[in-house]
Amino acid sequence: MGDPGTPRPRPRIVPVAHNYDRLRYDAEAVTRDRRYSRYVDVDRMLRSHTTARIPALLDVIHERDVLLSVPGITYRRDAIGRHHVGEPHQMDVWRIRRDDPPLTEVDLVDMIGMVVEAVLPGQRWHTVPNVHPYTIAGREIYVGDVEIGECGLGHPEVVGGGSGLAMGLGLDRLAMLAKGIDDIRLLRSPDLRVAAQMRDLAPYRPVSAMPAVHRDLSLAVAAGLDAELLGDRVRELLGPDAEAVEEVAVRAETGYPDLPEAARTRMGLRPGQKNVLLRVVLRDLRRTLTAEEANALRDRIYAGLHEGSAYEWAAP
């Protein structure tokens, strides 16, 4: 037995090597940056995908033909939108075959079809090519215009001996499609009228239709700031009030050299910064926001994101 006073890693805390190195992520991959990954210490992190469990499972399985299933919550920086959340639920499904005949893309297509039919009977799906370091012949899976997962043939350097099919699914988005929900926030709503409907896959019955409120912000921000980091920063700035934010969308970006001097002066933009036109869509799922409340939320976001030396407030 180990020292009982020593904290033991839980499934959500994984070795960095399992989350990245053994899945063939390049040492310089941008996703490793602390801006996007949540590190516990130099060797451990909150898993950014359930695929991080696969290397440890591959170390201990010896069956000729086996299916691996790894569901769980993951942690990442993400944009704010109807289909995005900072801590999504995922599920990895891998099939590993240790002898001949090897698994092929035909088997991969069959697996996609079985999964979609099981969760979304009768719905059409399609794939588009995409590159993942732990697969070959990588694809993204779509139902309509919603990406529900990614897949491919397991890369030989990851699978080791034999062959494999690799699939990662977004469980939140699958639940949304199955229940007919168009806003991912409903899956985590504290409203009992909503939460009571999240115990099964029966069609969702809307309990409100609150109007959306739009606020546009012209910001001076660091040149390297992207939509994912903006979304994560908005969540941090608003805390529990972030539940009222339906979407944060970058409508335009303009670098310092391309802006007229009058625009630079208006926002106090400095070299090394860019101007981002940001649209914030506010919609509380339980009640209608007043204009004063919307302006206050807008100004809290603006105060936390704007890095210029001149300010434009909505509230008096």
C-alpha cells in the first residue's frame, strides 16, 4: 500500500504523456500551451479528451478482438456558443484487433453507422477528412451541420501490434440532437422544469422562449488572442452569470497596421494589439434580461477584455 497521505490521481487527472505524447502529439503542438490545457503539475493535467485513457488500456489488454469504451467529462478552453461548453462530456470507442484480418476503413464506416443509428435512429450522417495525430485516414462525423465526433484508423504507433478503429464522440451534442435541443446550456440548467427532462432521451418540451439581447464590443486585445481564449475568459469574468451568455462571436479582426489612426486613438490601440469586433448574445434561460442588466453584463465583459487606453461604456 502507498502512503495514505499522498493524493492519488483520479480518472480526470491523467499523465501528460497519456494525453499527448503517447497519442503522437508534437512536442510543439499549440494545444499543449497552458492557454489551452489545464495542468496540475509538470507531469499531470486535467484530461482534455477521453482519448487520454486509451494508452493505459492498450498496455493491459491482450484479447484478440476487443472494444474499449471510455466516457467522461473533459476540460478545455472553448468558444462560447450553442454547441460549445468548456467542460464537455465525451466518449471514446476504440476497437482493437490483435491478429488478421486487419480492421479497415470499411469497418470504420460500419462502426460510425451503428453508433449513429443507435443514438439517432434514421438520421443521416456524413464525414469530412481531418488529421488527428493518433489516427490515419482521420475523419470528422457530422449529423446535419453539427459535428458529433471524430474518428479514423488507429495509428500503428499508438495501437502497437494489430489494427484498430478509433472514435471520439461528443455526448452533449448527441444528447442535444436526440432530444431536439438547440442550446447546450439546457443540459446543465438548474431550472427544475428543464433538469427533470434530462433523465432520458425523450424529446425536449420547451419551457420558455426568452428573447435574445445583442451587444457589440470593439476591443483592443493582444494579437494572439483567439475565440477559444476569449470564450474561456468571458466565463472567468462573469462566473455564475456566464449562464446568461448564449454566444460570443468574433465578427471581424483588424491588426494595428491596418487600422486608421482615428480608430487606434478611439480605443487606445497599441502596436502588438489588434481590434476585435465581438458580438455577445445574451439570453437568460429563465427570465427576460432588462436593458440595464444586459448593459451591465456587457460592461463587465468589456472591462475584462479591453486592453486599450480609451474606453466606451454602455451603462452611464
